[in-house]
Amino acid sequence: MSQYLPEIYLLVLGFTVFMYAVLDGYDLGVGMLLPSNNEPQRDRMIASIGPFWDANETWLVLAVGVLLIAFPSAHSLILTELYFPTAILLLGLIMRGVSFDFRAKAKADHKDRWDVCFKLGSFIAASTQGYMIGRYVLGFSEQPIAYAFAVLSALCVTAAYIYIGGAWLVLKTEGELQIRAAKWARKAGWVALLGVVAVSIANPLVSEQVAARWFQFPAVLMLAPVPVIVIALVLAIDRYLVRVPTRDDFGCRFPFFGVVTLFALSFFGLAYSFFPQVVPGRLTAQQAASAPETLVITGIGVAIVVPMILMYTFVVYRIFKGKASELSYK
């Protein structure tokens, strides 16, 4: 069993990154969607993520912790290659945290500025994450096409976060804001789909490994339904969003969980393309893993912490289910 621990940790790492992408992804999307011309709507949007956004970032901390302890050489390589974008990412997250708290304490004529800061911080964090993913997927290649791919990835991830953020607002709001959120989500959904198509075309062109895995038999037959499912799901979500608001808010959960499914399919594609590599083309899980004794001892902590975070997440979302209420700082 111990010989498979590196691969098990890699799956745990992938799960934590997926949870972060979904949970912090939607509140980054909501932050980027804050309208400049409607303060009450901004307040309601902030209220929709208020009980969750801080805890959502726990998954990022856990992912970095797993990477550091289980794959220290990969952690060193990744942070060395992504030192500058990591610093920018942290700047964006700090801007979000500061502005979220200060907007409640600022004078009325300064509140708009903190909302702009929150929106800008959300955009910086989202686009930087996309850029880092693009650099990572190509193994930090220094070729110009690799940097172009990273920029494309940044645009795709930003659009995807706006997509899931708009879907979240459809779930958590009503009235004029819900209708507006549906329009935002529709536009972002088509941009995200175009981005996914572009990345799917570019990825095998710039990576021989991905091309080999995708187009070898019988893998090509197993992967063939994935793009069909993705397109069908985007179309189904779009058709629902056209009908918002529905009678008795019927099906308001569908756009959000539909986009979550799209995220899951995207992560499946990444996992299939690169598993069991921790850094594509550079390090496998076995090569980057810590000593077996370290993995066993750390595994005890992971076996305790991950279920606790899942339980906490479930409880929080259960308590604050339903539509977002009017924002109050009392």
C-alpha cells in the first residue's frame, strides 16, 4: 500500500484544488461582477458570499500544504517558476480581504472605492490563477507559444469564474439582480466555452504528451463523449438562464451545479492528461514524493483534516442556504 501513497496524495491534491476552484471560483466571479451603478445590488451580492468566501480559501491553504509536505521538490520547483505571479495572486487576495472589511467601516463616499478595490482584487486573483495554470500545464516551458497559452488560460479561467459567479447569484438572489445575473452568466458561459475549445485545440498542439494520451486507441473513444457533454450542458444552462425568473424559482440550482459539473469535467481532462505527474514533463508523483514515513505520518493528519473541512463546509452551506438576505454589519 505504501508504494501507492504518492499517487494517493496526488489525488488528494487534485481534489483540494478542485474544491478551491469551485468554491472560491464563484465568489471571485461575484466580486468581478460587482456593478458600478447600483450600490444596493452590490450589497446584496456581497451578502450572498459573505458567510462563505473566507472559508472557501481554506482549500487553497490545504492544497499548498499538501504540495509542500507530500511533494517538497515539486513545491520548490513550482514556486520558483511562479514566484512573481504568486506574489501578484497574494496581492489580489489581500486586496479582497482588506476591501471586504473596510467597505463596512468606510465613510459613505469612500465605500465605492473599496468596492472597486474588491472587484479589482477579484480580477487579479482570477486571471493570475489562470496564467499560473497555463504555465504549469506546459511544464514551465520558456517558448513564446507557452506564454501565449498561459495568457489564453488566464482569459478562460477568468470567464469560467464569472460564469460560476453569475450562476451562484441566480441561485442566491431574486428579482432584478437575478435577471441581471442570468445575463452575465450567459455571456460568460459562451466565452468560457470558446475558451475551453481553444485550450482543447491548443493543448495537444503544444504538448506531444497530451496529444499521445488523447488520440491513442481506445482513449479517443472514451474521451469522445466529454466534449459532447460539455456543449450540451452549456446549451442547457443557457436555455434555463433565458427563462429566469422561473415560476416559484424552479430549478434555480441547476445553473450553478451545471457549471460545477463543467469544472469537474475540465479537471478530469487535466487529470487524464497528466496523471501521475506532479509537474507535467518534469516530475512524477514517485519522483517528487517525500519519504514514505513522512507520507504515512502526514496521512493521519490529512485523514482527519479533510473530512473536518468537508463537514464544516457542509454545515455552513446548510445553515446559510436559501436566498441572500439584506446586507447588515450589525
